[in-house]
Amino acid sequence: MVKVLVPVADGTEDIELSCMTDIMRRADFHVTVTSVMETPTVRLSRGLVLTADSLIKNESAEAYDGVFLPGGLPGADYLGQNEHLKKILGDIRGTGKWYGAICASPVVSFLPLGALEGVKTITCYPGLKDKVPSHVKWSSDPVVRCGKCLTSMGPGTAIAFGLSIVAALATKELAEKVAKDLLVDDSPVVTQMFSKF
């Protein structure tokens, strides 16, 4: 069974978190939502209160096949400031596992976490593209795959992002089945994402 870690914080974006975790669970992934806050309870960006499965300080990269960050502000700021998440992401990257982020997190979180080192192209929330470092190309594609890094734009691309995680960590065929079950298999955003796998 594929095991994925999804860090959250106060201010994490509700739709992105929900879409990512729902789609991965439909693909029979074991998804652990972990809080980078002092407690497992977080208040998402639109006020939804969520109790995470664990605290980040109790997690390690060895237990997971990938780590994927939802966006939202100030959630992405909290993720980017967490030293334990930085260690986990460093270990994930060092062992050639998949990782990714959506919305604000590809720049707001990944930059301070060191997760853009060696990455040539990303996407993120378009309003933050001026924050993309000069050595990284910004793409207007809804989902970008660069090596083992997946990035996506925001709430409107969250389903495609979740499906890209399934395609990367399992198979394109499984992701296509989940897309069909969700009635998004003919969506232009999803079709464009599948062309990368």
C-alpha cells in the first residue's frame, strides 16, 4: 500500500486538502494528515476545524512513499517554517521519493524548506509567480511534473493535482479510473495533466 504524508497547519486551504486526501484514499493510499502546529487540531483557511492524524514531530520520511503540501495562507507560511518538515522533505528528496505542493506552497513553503533545489520548472498560485526564484521557470500549466516534484496552481486544479499524485505513486491507469469515477475524465485540466504521465 502506498503511504503518503500530508502536513497541515492553521490556515491550510480547505479545498486543496480535501481533494488531495480524498483522491488518494479513493486510490487506496494510506494517507496520514499531520499537524505542524503544537496540537493536532487546526483551523483551515475558511474556518473548518480539523483534527490531524498525528503531529509532525512524531513522523519520519522512512514511513512514507511521498510528501505533499496543500496551500493556503498562512498555512503555507507555517509549513515553510517547520524544521522537522524540512528534515522529512530533505530525506524524501535524498532517497528519490515523490513530493509536491499546490497553490502558495510551491514557493512560500518549498523555498525555506530547500525543496526547490535542482527543480527546473514549477507552477503555483499565479498571484505568487513573481516569488518564484530566477533559477526556476514558472509554468502556466495547471500541474507541473519536474523530476520527482509535482506542483499545481490552486483550488481549481486540486483534483488534477490529486490525480497526478496517484499517477506518480501508483499508475496512470489507476488515476484514470479514479478520474472516471469522479466524472472528471474529460476535463481539460485533467486531460492536460495526464499528458505528462
